[in-house]
Amino acid sequence: MALTPSFLSSSFLPYLTSASPTNRPSNRRVSFTRVAASVPEPTELAKVEYTPWLIAGLGNPGTKYQGTRHNVGFEMIDFISRAEGIAMNTIQSKSLIGIGSIGEVPILLVKPQSYMNYSGEAISPLAAYYQVPLRHILLVYDEMSLPNGVMRVQPKGGHSHHNGVKSVIEHLDSNRNFPRLCIGIGNPPGMMDMRAFLLQKFSSEERQQIDGALEQGLEAVRTLVLRGFSRGIDRFNLVQKYKYHKV
């Protein structure tokens, strides 16, 4: 997938082709052109959206945090970028971003570099700059209330004491009505400190579960972008809920 697909507006192309990764963008607002998305199956009643998606994974920048539980949001973004051929090579609004598409629907992949607790400082300005509506801001992050490797897609929700999500909500004018892809990491064992648990790398068994979850998460993201909150998402959530249940 090329970095500057043909469906992007001509006013949007100069920024991608000429801006240095370290340059600050101008205040000029840009927009994606209207595109034709894939048509749902006859049994799907979801309305197809023709606006771009901003998909942001939460995490902390730097090699120190790579592979830790708190950074699975970053891992999901990296997985999507590789699968869809989207280069993450531009710095804007305290974020590493990549622009491309899923099918014919434009997407903006985002990895905030502002550290977890300040994620909103990066995501909110990007949503405003690229004119992405709240319903198309997909936040991807770790969730301790879910078993390791279990995922859940939600159309909205609270922050559940997740500081990164809390920051995003605050910078979106306290609005919680944006989609989320939650990736389960489980709870700290025994009396283990929560911060130590979050910044710990996965065990080999946990790593296998997370790797499998990333593949499943990719399909969920594709379904959401192309078909919205359809029956496909309902099926995904149901399968995830019982994925570790033995018959």
C-alpha cells in the first residue's frame, strides 16, 4: 500500500511528500476526499461510513518499554502497518504516524510519543487537523480486566482508571463516545505492584497468546473500518469472550 494513495486530496499530498519528519505542520486544515468503501454483505445492516479513521495505539516510546504489557497498543499499530503496507515515518503532533488505507477507506495510524499519561495531547490535535469525527477515533490499549490475549471492541466507554485513556477523554472535551479495541493483559499476580506488572515483559506463554491476539485484532480492525459495528464485530466479541473456555 503506497503512503500517498490516489484517493487522498491533492491539498493533502504536499505535506506527505515534502515535509521533513521533524518539521511542524502548518495550521492549514486538510481533509480526505470522499471514497467508496466496500459494500457489506446482504445480511449486514450496518451503514458504511465514507470518512477516514484515526487508529491510535497507546504506549510509551523508547526501547525500554518495547514488549511490555503497557505497550500492546503500540504493537497492534505496528502489526496493522506491516499487514497493510503503511509506513510509520512521519512525526506530527507529538506522534509517529502513518497514512494509508484499509480497502479503499483512508486510515491514519498513530503512536503517541508523549508518554502514556499524556496521550491525549497527541491524539486530540491530530483528530482536529485531519477532521476525523469522534466515532472514527479507534483507541487501542491494554486492559487488565480481560484475561491475557482476550480482546474486546466497544463503541464507547469510560477510562477504567487507565491513565492513557483518561488523558484522551480529557483532551476530547470529556467526550467518551469513541470506539476502543481493548487487549487483555490480565491482573498482577498476588501482591505484585501494578506499575511493575504493566512495565514487565510477557512470559513465553503470554507472548504466544498476545501474538495470536494481534492477528485476530487485525481482522477486527478491518471489519470495523469497512463495515462499522456490524454483526462481524458482535461475532468477534463473542468468540473472544469464550476463547479460553474448554468444552
